[in-house]
Amino acid sequence: MLWSSTANDLIGGNPFLCLRRSISSLAFVALSGLPLSMTAEPAAAYELFGFKFFENEAEPVETVPDPLPYTTELTVSGDQEDLEKSLKATSLLVTKQKQSPSGQAGLLSRGLADLDRLVAQLYTSGHYGGTVDIAFNGTGLEAALGTGTIPGSRPVVTTINVSPGPQFTFGRIEIDADGTNGSLLSEEPSFWGLTPGDTASSGKILQAESRIVLVLRGRGYPKAGISERVIVADHATNKLDVRIAVETGPRATFGTVSVGGTEVTDPEFVARQAMIPEGTVYSPKELEDARKRLNNLGIFSSIRLVEGDVVGPDGRLPITIEVSERKRHVIGAGASWSSTEGFGTEAYWRRRNLFGRGELLSIEGSVGRIGNSELEEMEYSARIAFEKPGAFGPLTKFTTSLGAKQEAPDAYTSRSVTLDAYLAREFSEKLHGRAGAEIFYANEEDAFGTGDYLLVGLPADLTYDSRDDKLNPSKGIFAAAAVEPAYDTLGQNAMVFLKATASSYIALDKAKRFILAGKISGGSILGPSVEDIPASKRFIAGGGGSIRGYSYRNVGPRVDGEVAGGRSLLELSGEVRVKMTETIGVVAFVDAGNAYSDSTPDFDEPLKIGVGAGIRYFTPIGPLRIDAAVPLDPEQDDPDFALYVGLSQAF
């Protein structure tokens, strides 16, 4: 039997208006790549421990009129356990049987959709000669559709009997690349994943076609496509012959870039930030990079890059950037808690797109150590910040901020004001850097007494981030290094602050249920003695984000029993993360580290070690983290154990 599908078939009407139960008659449905169902599922609120988030009260959940309950049993002839599992996972009648459809028409519609879905799944498994029979109370789907009724008892007993038939393998495969200017494409089928003798999965054919189109688009042919697909199934030999004809269309260069959908944003700013290089050879990667750059501005809720028609003798392809702007005002809040540091709260107000060119104004505030300190000894901070993207070209951003805070760990009390300004540069998708200037004033009280400091510094940092998920990474590397030469104008001391950190993640299985995570951090301060360095800038370890189990900033050199801080730091952390279910995970971890008086770590001094375990509750906005840790070598003010609660993994 022979079927063929051309570009016209994809655009024209549905050739399957009549119902057939023979799988052979439905080959086009499985191979076209078109969606089998256009039913949209309503968005649901997210519930955590009985509290609902993201719920829109203006849109109540719709109830199904005239719900018709039913039961479903799906059987597959022969010993086909894996195939039966995949068919059950595909079937709407099976997966949605707890959600009653609306009346008999709703159940029949679900059965009709199931026919296409099950056929498509059989084709994915290489079965092209079987049958699918669906019946309701013993009445076949065709007969029930003819009368529009389902006779018999309620709930309706639904049966799905699948006879998959033999599994086909690929026979003769032909990639017709005559329309690709000769050497643009390999005509070797195995290069595209189609090998004679392999299981003839419909998915392999679709994947090969997608790869062909992607390769051509990547070589400058935006209108490339599959002009014809011819499939011949020989039921005598159980072979599937495939012929794929390819058409490139004209080679193109980027033409003019226009912008639509803006309300406040300057369209010229959008086009400049997109950086689509007019006159260069068309590249899908350039478009994807442009979309990411625009998305990183944080001012658009949606971004579409619409390709026009290739025009002119030089093959110019105009691009239209269609955007939808986000709300300009944002209010947010957060909270954290640990048994050693108490509660912490923070809130912010932001004004996006301040002047219509992506500017961001932020006002932030936080209160920490609530419940663990007297009112005057708690930690406070307030900050106002301004950000201007595209300050010196699309890849450069200017930021400045003014902040004031009080820090009050057990080791010291610091009241400071900081004014800074940076130029940040995006060197690549993964590599970012910035450099700037900072003025820092502090009045501090610590183990050495009370002092004032006024530092003028030139900070710079570099960050590399290849993690697949910033809140719950399973692979990749995060590394950051910072340097700041500074001069204390009051104490007339020069100093250099150095800090670096790196973390890596490895998944031990394909499902990413077993993950090893490791982190190392170190730092050094070059310059004067410890007492001439502001306490808030000295290295002191301990607490969440450092050595769990120990008190917050309570690990380091001591003077008369009080932590004074040091001029160097070393911290190590390792975690084993296991995802038990889709929503629950467990973690075992070891943290170690110490701070030292000299500018280089003294490895004769032992590391402070904390061990513990935790639970992760995976939510759509990141894992909720609960950790318990025990210090193995506690000192003064360290607890017997510590608890930490937060959002995202520890690192």
C-alpha cells in the first residue's frame, strides 16, 4: 500500500473525514507531525501545604455539565508489556478516566481522539499493520458515532483492544537532495538516523526531516522544507520504504529589522539590543541570541521574531520583532529562617522601563536575625539601585546603587553606607564581567574596639555559569572571581580583597535523580594587619551558605575568646542529592572550612566540619529546602545542631 504527503497536503483540508479502524489508513496522521488534538487544558493554581499560589480568583474553575463516568480497560495482544505501557500513557480514555467528560458526546469525542493518538503511538513503535478497536458497553466506536448514543449501563464500560501486528523495519531509504544545490546535504540515510534494517519508527522519520531543515536553515536557507514524503509499507515483507524530497528555497541575508507591539519602549532601542546583523547571511542562532538578549532585559512578557519573505536579487529577509510589554511596577517579598540566625525578611519595589529604554529602578529593604537578637542588635539594610542596559553598546550595562545597612553577628556590629557604580559586560551567553568604583564608610565595633573606615575601591569580577538550572542544577559549572584594590582614607592603609568560588554538578543517571554537587571557595586580603581591615570585610566562616551547623559568622581567628575574623578563607562543600519522587528529594551533605589570620590559609589548623541531611520539596518556582546540620567541632556560641529553611538548593 502506498501513501504520500506533500506540502499541499499540510496546507489543505483533512483527508480523513471518515472513520477507519485500520491503522494502515491513518499513516498520514502519525507522520505529518501535526497535533492530534487541539483541546487546550486550563491552567491550574499551584498548591503547597494547603496554600494556593498563582490562583486567579476572577477565573473560577469550570464544572463539566452532565458528567458521564466511565471505566477503561486497554489490552494489547501478544506479549507486548512495554508497548502496552506506552499506549496506556498515550490514551486519553485511560489517563483521564477520573475526569468525566461532558455527556455521551464528550466521551465519543475522547474516543475519537484516542484512535488517532493510539495509531500514532503504534507508528512510533514501528507497527503499521495492526488494528485499534474501541467500544462503549460493547458498542463499537463507529456504531456509536453513527447513532450519537451509547446504550447500556452507567458508568460506561470502555474497552480498547489493540492488535499491533508485526513490527516493520526500514527497507529502501532515499534522501532526494537534488533541490539543495548539490553538496549542501548528505544523501546518506544513516547520516540522518535512517538505517535499513532498523525499527521503522515514525519518530525517526520526523526527526530526520527536522534535522535536514535545521541544517539548511543554519546554512542560510530560511525557507527550506520537505517538499514531498513518500512512504511505502510492504505488508508481505514488513518493510517500510521511505523517500524524502528536500527543497532549500533561496539563500538569504538579514534585511531590515522592524519592531511592533511596543507601548512605552523605544522601538529603536529594541532593534539595537537585538543586534540582528543586517546584510549578513541568515542564521537561526543569530535570531535565538537576539531573543535571549531581549528577554534578559526583563521588560517583555513575550517576544516573537517573525521572518518575512525573501525579496530582491540579494535575498534580503526582513525580520519583525513582535513584543508584549510586562507590567512596569513590581512588588516582591521573601523570607528565610534558620535556628542559628532567626527569621529574615526582605521586600522590594521596582519600576521597569523607567524611561522607555529598559531602565530599572529598585528600592529594597530587609530585616534579619529576627527573634535571635534585641531590636537594636538585629540586622537591617536599605538600598536604592538604578540599572541602564545598552549604556555603551548592546552588551554593556551601567548600574549604580546607594545602600545602608547594619550587620550584627556575634563577632561584631557594623553600620555602613556604600555608594557604587559599575559597567557590566556580557562576553558570551555564559561569561559575564563587570568593573567599577566603590565608596564604603563604616562605623564598627569588634574584638579590637571601635573604629571608623572610609574605603575607596575599584572592584571587578568575572562570572562563568553553564548550569542547566540556577535554582536546581543537575549539570554544569558556576565559577566567579572578584578582586578589589582599596584604600582606607581614614587609616591611610592600602589593601586588596580577593575572592573566588566554583561549584560543579554531575547527574549519575539519565533521569537526573542522583546528583553529586561540589563547591569550593577561597579568599585572601593583602595589606595591613587584621585590626586595620573593617570587620565586615574580614573573612569569617559559619552558618547557612558557609559551614552549616555552626553559628552565623562564628568560625575564624579569635581574640580573647571573641571571633575577630581573618585575612584568608577556605570552604568546601559536597552534597549527594536523590530525587525520591517527582516532588520529594533527600540530600546528605558535608561542609568544611575555616578562616585564618594570615593572607594565606594555614593548613596546620584543622578545618571545621559540619554534617547533615535535608529534604527538598520541588515546586514550579524551585525546590523548598529544609536542612539539619551538626557541627563536629563546636566552639563558643555554636549550637548542638542547626536547621535551615530556604528556596533553591544550598548551592
